[in-house]
Amino acid sequence: MVKSQQLAAARIPGAARREGRPGVALVVIAACQLMVVLDATIVNIALPHIQTALAFSTTDLSWVISAYTLAFGGLLLLGGRAGDILGRRRVFLTGILLFTLASLLGGFAQEPWQLLAARALQGVGGAIASPTSLALITTTFAEGPERNRAFGVFAAVSAGGGAIGLLAGGMLTEWLDWRWVLFVNVPIGVLIAVLTPLYIAESERHPGRFDIAGALTSTGGMASLVYGFIRASEDGWRDGLTLVSFTAAAVLLGLFAVIESRAQDPIVPLRMFADRNRAGTYLIMLGLAAAMFGMFFFIVQFVQNVLDFSPIEAGLGFLPVTAAIITAAGLSQRLLPRFGPKPFMVAGSGLTGIGLAWLAFIRTDSSYVSGVLGPMLLFGFGMGLNFVTLTLTAVSGVARQEAGAASGLLNASQQVGGSLGLSILVTVFGTAGRTEAEKQAADFAARADAAQLAAFEQTGRLPDPWGDVVLTQGMATAFLAAVAMAGLALATALLVIRVRKSDLAALAGAAAESGPPA
């Protein structure tokens, strides 16, 4: 039997060398998705330690997140296209190896630019591997119960990856070192790379073209825009590089729109925006992701730097948010066919905005329960109401062959919106922080002794409690800006989303086939 399988593998190009073990193939695919999803939250918990070790400013620290999400979101659709054209197993393996190498390099980083380059390379690897891993399920498992179970496992891993990342990030940072939040990917990636050719067969190739120009102009344009905002937070709006960055962003994004309107196989099919409901879902996701990335970025620093939580305590402190998201997502999935998407989008965006407005009252004497947990639960429940709703609405009514592009655009909207929103909130934070620092510096100078004054002149940083006040005031102002982002999502849900009775039947079918919320 084994010999016949080996002979079959030798006759069929791209066949798995050890076929007949779909369980192992599913473990390999799910492990890739877990690694990519986990990487967002596992690094978040380590941010304060990364900042101290590599001497990041708070505003520049946001690039540790944005470098990954910009590359991931900007190249996500291109990665999916590459799998169709070149073969999904080959592209999947390439993405895994690239992600693994980038993780190793990031763990050894000694300078900020080295870590940021590694994070961007991780994003490229994730953009290649992640969409291909989902597509591999359709080529590895037969349609019906077997494939549905595989999708269920994939969705469960996607949903649980964030929570696992929070705990793993806390434990690795506290018990070992922040570098291990990157090193941990290396043995997992190597194991996936070894098992992939053994248990996963190559897919059939499909003819097509790569929209390289569209991918480069969109990613470059968004990176320039994000850099412009972050640069403005430290050097002002009249700074030469700030103005050059915004100009470059306008030119590149303009070119991107022209390229996509003329490309034979565009990376972003503009026809996807013709339907007002689908366009509205992309805009809602953009606004909510912008607020979500900023919220996590600042709260992680607040609980560790102001409340003095250990990394493990910080990870545990965020778990209730994950529970709220999963609970609300399950609720919306069950009730969506009955009520349609609009009530969930309106309620979810409203709750998210209320949670952010509550966070805007955060102060140095705020406790975890009253100042952090309460608003985060509201925020998480609101996001959970939207996640499944937006996903199903984005693919409702599109042809089967375009469902991947529709859902991929939603995912890209989340990543790019998060990067752009984080850069805007960091700019607000930096401006408010500088104003507050001037007030606190005067009070510090009046109370400090000679040794404290000498240390301040050498480092330029206010010691606690003055430094905590500056940090917290900047965050509170940034949360007010985040309320406006949630407000954009709410206004879109109220004014743009319209659902016809015929749409409810399509949503009912999509909800029944979707499995557990991802």
C-alpha cells in the first residue's frame, strides 16, 4: 500500500508524498493561520519592552505594528492571485519560509530599523501564505462535510489565535525575553515547511496576470501616508519630509486608481465598489479597524507603564475582550438572517464608539476595572457584532468566482485601515503629549532636586508621575479621535447600508455555510 502511494506520487507532478492523511494536512494549514493571526497580538504585549530595549519613541513604536499590517494588507490580494497562477502549495511554502526568516531576523534586531524591516518582511510572508492556506482547504478536502469541518477548524483557529497570542506574548516576554515573541515562529515555520510537501498536494495552475504595479503603488502610497502622519506627530505639519510624504502618497494612490481602472486583472476590482452595501461594509471596516488598532496599541502601554501590570497580567487582562468579541460574533451569526445586517452594524458601531468615549476619560488614577475593562468589553462586543456581519455582507450577491476578491478586499480594508488609523491616532497622541509635557515640565522643575534635573537634561524624559500624566493625557485625546473613526462607521451604517428582502435569503445561506466566526 505504501509502495503504491509512493509510485502514485512519482507519477503525478506535485502530488503529496504521503497522501491519505487529511488530518495532518489540516494541522499544517491551521498552524500557518495560527502563526499569522497570533503574530499581531503576541507582539502587542511586548511593545513596552521593545520600546525600552531598542529606544523607540512612543510614536515611532507604532511602526512595529504598521510595518507588518501595511505589507500584509497591501499585498494580501496579490498573494492570493499568486497561489492561483503559480500553484498554491509552492506559494504557501514560499510565504512560510519568508515569514520564518523574517521572524528570525527580527528576534536578533539590535536597531529599530532592523526590527521594522523584519516586521515588513513578515507582512510580505504572511500576505503570501495566509490567503493561500485558506484556498488549500478547497483543494485538499472534498466538498461536503469533510470540507465544512476543515473550514470550521480554520475559523476556530482564526478566532482563538488572538487570545493565544495575548497569553503567549505575556509568558514569553516575562519568562524569557521580548525577542522570543519573534523566535517562537521559527520552529513552527520550519516544521510547517518540512511537512507541507509530504502531506499537501500541489494545486492546478490557472492562467492570469500579476498586477505588480497596482500592488506596489497601493502599498507605497499607504506607507507614505502613514509615514507622513507619524512624521507630523514629532516634527510638525510644515516639516519638509512630512510634506514630501503626503505629496508622494497623493501621487502614488492616484496612479493606483488609474492602474486599477485599466488593468486586465486588477488587484482591486473597482466593480466591487459598485454595490452600495459592499462599498459600505469596506468603509465600516476601515473606520472600525482604525479605532481598534489604536485602542490596543495605547491600552497595552497604559496597563504596563501606568498600572504596572506584568506582561502576563496584561495578556490576561485582554482576554475578556476576546470573549466579548466571540460571544457577539456568535449572536450576530445566528440572528443575521432574521434581522439583516443593518441593525448589527448600527448597534456594533454605536457600542464601539461608546466604549472609546469612555476610554477618553482615562487618568493616571484609573483602575483596571473602571478605566479599562468596562469600556473594552463594550468595544469588544460592538466589534463582535460587526465582524461576521461585515464578512457575510461583503460576499453576499457576488459571483462564486469573485467571492475571494470580495472577502479579500474586506481583509485588506481591515489591515490598511488599522495602519492608517493608528498613524492618525499616534499623531493626535504626539501633539497632545507635547502640550501636556510643557505643563508637566514646569511643575517638575519646581519640585525636582538637582539629581532629577540633571537626569532630565540628559534623557529629555520626565520621570514618573509626571511622565505618566503626559502619557495618559495623550492617550485620552487619541481616544477622542478614535470616537470620530467609530462615528464614521456608524454614519455609514445608518446612511449607506440598505438591505432588500431578497438579500436576507442569500445571507441566510451564507451564514449557514460559514461555520464558526473567524
